[in-house]
Amino acid sequence: MPLFIALSGCLWAVRIRDKGVQSFRSLVKNKRRRLLVPFLLTALFWSIPLKYLSGYWHGSFIEIIRQIFLGQILMFGNFNSHLWFLQSLFFIFILAYIIEKSNLRQCPVQFMSSLLVLSMIARFLESRHICFLNIQSAFIYLLWFYIGFYFEHIRERANKLVDKHIGWWIIGVFIILYPFFVFLANKLPHGIGFGYITYYPKAVLGMAITYILCYKLNRITPPRIVKYN
């Protein structure tokens, strides 16, 4: 999921570079159609009917309706929806619009450090089921969104670095290291924060492995160019 959100940040960077920041009204209209409408339609005509038929909810009809509305639509408390990221991404774009219009990226190091702190706080709150409309998830993943945003600006230089210095043996080392971070995340005591700390290097390492592998494989077998008449 950090990689998916980072890719959205890459595309946001391309959008700003080529066309600038769109108006707030245009942004909301576009993202509402692309993110919230699929989220609601899938919830109403797929997720909710399947969960209801499988006996996921218990209680009277009114109680079940309340659980559906709070847990599947408002994402309140201990929610459960496989398309939660669509709701989160909608709010991420709203936050990104505010950030760009308010010029909050003037000091990148301070800006990204602030996003890291916000992400850790939001992850802690979400673990305590302090959730509403996936706004807390938007603050968790805003960090990855802007990691993708900044990566797009250095992507060509990163590609040259991979070509020059990253061999297949280094990729192998990265792949071996990844289960180590997974082990730390699962085995070390979460009560003193190790689970939260290992999440971030594990996500960065996973994204790096995926990108470098895709880039190198693409260099070996480049995609076919499709010509349209």
C-alpha cells in the first residue's frame, strides 16, 4: 500500500509540473468521481451484501443497519472494508492541495519529518480504533504520497544510480533483508514501539526492491511499442 500511494504522489508531481495545481472545485469533482463513487458502489452492491449474507453482523435489523453505516460508510471505530484506501486517497489529495496552496514544502527536510511524526501518531490512533472516514489513514499515508512526489523529481538520477551501482547481488541482499524487518515487526514487543519503528524501513525497502526489479527487468525486456493508426 505505501507503494500504491507513492505512485499516486508521482502522478501528482507530474500533474503539477505539466499543468499546475487545479482548482479546489475541479479537484474534488474529479477525485469524488474516481475514488468515492467506486468506494460507495462497491460497498453497497458487493461488500455489504456479501457480509450480510455471510452473517458478519449480529443483532436486530436496526442494529445491523447502524453497524453497516458506521463501519462500512463512515469507517468509524473498528471498521472493515477492503476499499478503505480509496476514501483515504481522496482526503490525501485534499491535504496535498492545501499543502501546495499554502507553500508548506519550502523546507523539504522539515516538511517530511513533520509528515513522519504525523504518520506515527495517526498509526497509533488507528491501532486504538480512533477512526473516522479514514482521515487518520490519510495522515498515515500522506508521508508515502510525498515520498513518491519527491522521487518523481529525482527519478532520472535514481535510474542512472541503479544502472551504475546497483547489481543483481545487491538486490539479492535487499530481498534477504526484507524478511528480517518482517521478523522484527512481528516478534519485537509492540508496547515499546518496535512494531511501529520497523514499519517504515520495511516499507521503504519493499518499495525499493519492487522499483529496482521492475526497472532492471524493463531494461532487459522493454515493453513493446503499440502503434495506433
